[in-house]
Amino acid sequence: MRPDGVLIREGSTDILVPETHSVHGPGKIQGSVFFNEQMSFNRDVSVMFLRTMGRDMTVADAMTATGSRAVRIANEVRGTTVTANDISSDAIPYIDANIEINGLDNCVSSNRNMHALFAESSFDYVDLDPFGSPAPFIQSVVRGCRRRGVLAITATDTAPLAGAHAAKCRRRYQSEPIRGFMCHEGGLRILMCTIARELAKYDRGMKPLLSFYADHYYRTYVQVTEGADAADSTLAQLGYMHYDMETMERSTSRLPDAEHRLGPFWLGPLHDRDTLMAMDPAGMAAERRCNKYLDLWRNELDTEVFVYDMSELSSHIKMSPPRIDDFIGFLQEHGRASKTHVSPTSFKTDIPLDDLVPLYRDFSPDRGRHDS
Ligand SMILES: C[S@@+](CC[C@H](N)C(=O)[O-])C[C@H]1O[C@@H](n2cnc3c(N)ncnc32)[C@H](O)[C@@H]1O
């Protein structure tokens, strides 16, 4: 018998979800089975991402709740064989109903503790979307990920990762978070560092394919690479940071020292350009939003770590901020610069701070040109 609920449509998939469910924001646990409509964008990204893989894949959605992501993948990504797993027995009738409603023969429900599931079985793609921190589950998803597979991990514990609860970040991630304008890039890079360090224990490394901050969560997709050399070169991309809020000075260091006490962070790229270029938002539930983010991800200067923010510069220089698009256009005459996806007021540039400050001071938004 089908459980009670309402039918919603996401992408080209129908999903039966409990009538009482979250619509906006981080999503509260409201009934016995969780569903958050706002995460449709997150699920869209999974579909767009997996379509770029170009090969048949076994997929495990480790914490699937209603099965929403699992059935969308099974229904919308050709060549997938999906295990929709949740520890809650209340979730299973929803998962089974959603498999039936969409007529799927490539998706099965599974009622396991994910630690037990991944001790026995491994998959080409493993998705982890827990309540709060993924830290207690990362070791198991690494075990459950096949050679050269892909891990997709969500963290909704933004307060610890972004430095609002630094003590909790130290406990969960053994990392010193960064506060201020860089906090969300910092949170994302701490999550990625944690995954890299877990993989290294098994002589495995990673290549990030897509990593982002949106709404109330961080999310990263990493390609697992195999062998001690891969692990070593991954660990070589971790490091520490110094940031002085007064002077805006920042620098990174591979090893911690008296100055570089923030972190460790992942200091390598967030994305793989080929993957981003291959992602197609046509037909997604949040197509306009997918387009907007794809544009930001594809164009952000991924060689630079840690953003500047227009408000940071204007409060430092005591000038009202110009339009960010005008200023970035101007910076591009002097070096490389781009918007970033983490905030509409932040940007990245390879122009050193000593040059950036006078450029900002002299930039005239009225003329859109430098004075000289
Ligand atoms: C945030 S919800 C997942 C939401 C879902 N991915 C979606 O897109 O709608 C987290 C789920 O993890 C499940 N869960 C918690 N601990 C688990 C474990 N050890 N093994 C498997 N599932 C678990 C919970 O029952 C809950 O349904």
C-alpha cells in the first residue's frame, strides 16, 4: 500500500513525498521521512553531473529518505543502476512507491545502515547527504566507492564549517575555520580537505570535479584517484592560511606556522572545466538557477584561492563600493579577475593586494575607468 503524501514533479520525475515537508531553507525534520523542496537544485546538479560521465554506473544514494535523488538519477540518467538506501524503515514505502510510480527497473530500495552497506558493497558513484555533518560517514563512503569512482558529499553544518562554531569545527574536522568574507569558501575547502585526508589513509587521492556553496549547504563531487602517488599529490594540495581582517593581508602555506594557523584547507581547484562545460541544464527543475550557477562556476578564476569582497575593500578604504561588474571589468585590464559563486559581492583576482588597493581607490565608477 502506498504511504500518504503528495506527488510533486522534479525534472521529468514524479516523486511522492510526505504532505508535511520543508519548502524553503535548511529543511527541518518534520515527519518521519524527510523531504526539502528547496534541494531540487541540488538534485538537478546530480542529474546534470552524472549525465556527463558517459559510462554505465552503479550508484548508491546512501541516505535517500523518500528516494527523491535516487529515482531522479535512475529515471533521468541513462546507464545507471541505483541503490536507494535509508536506515529508516519509514522511508522504504516512499522509495518503493517512487520506483513504481516512475516505472523503474534500474532502482532498488535498501533499508541498511550505510556503514554496513559499504562494508559489503561498493559502487561507481556514492552520494552522501546527511543531516548536518558528513564527517562521521566519510570513512564508510570512501570504502563504498569503487576504484576511480566518484564521491558526492553534502554538508549542511555551515555554522561550524564557516567559523560561527569554531570549537565544533575543530572537533568534527580537526580544522581551524575562517571567519568573515571568506567564511564560505573556507567551509567548502575544509570539507574537501577532510575528504582528501580520509582518502589518503587508503592510498587514494582525489580530483575535484565540481564544488560549491549554495543556500545553506556545501557540496563537492570528487573523482577518486588511485595509488600512493595520487594520495601524496592530493595531500600536497592541502595547506594553511593567514588572514588579517584589519589589513586584508592573506597568504597560504603548505605547513602550519605561527602565522598560518587557519585550516587546513583544500587549496587546489574546486572544479573540472571539462565537466562543467559538458553539463546541460535543459529540462532541469530549477533550469534558470542551474544556468546561473553553471555560468558562475565556469567563469570563476579557479587558480586563485580565497575571495575578496567589495564590502571588505570598501570598509577598509572607506569608499562606497562601485558596481562589481564594472570593477571586475576594470581589474581585467590589469590582471585576471572574476566573480565567484560564493557571494554576489565577492570576486577573485591574481592581482596582489598591494596593487589591488590603489586600483580600487582610484577606480571611478562614474567613468568606469582608471584616472590615469
Ligand atoms: C537529509 S536526509 C536525506 C535527504 C535526501 N537525500 C533528499 O534529497 O531528500 C538524511 C537521511 O539519512 C538517513 N540516515 C541517517 N543515518 C543513516 C545511516 N547511518 N545509514 C543510512 N541512512 C541514514 C535518515 O533516515 C534520513 O532519511
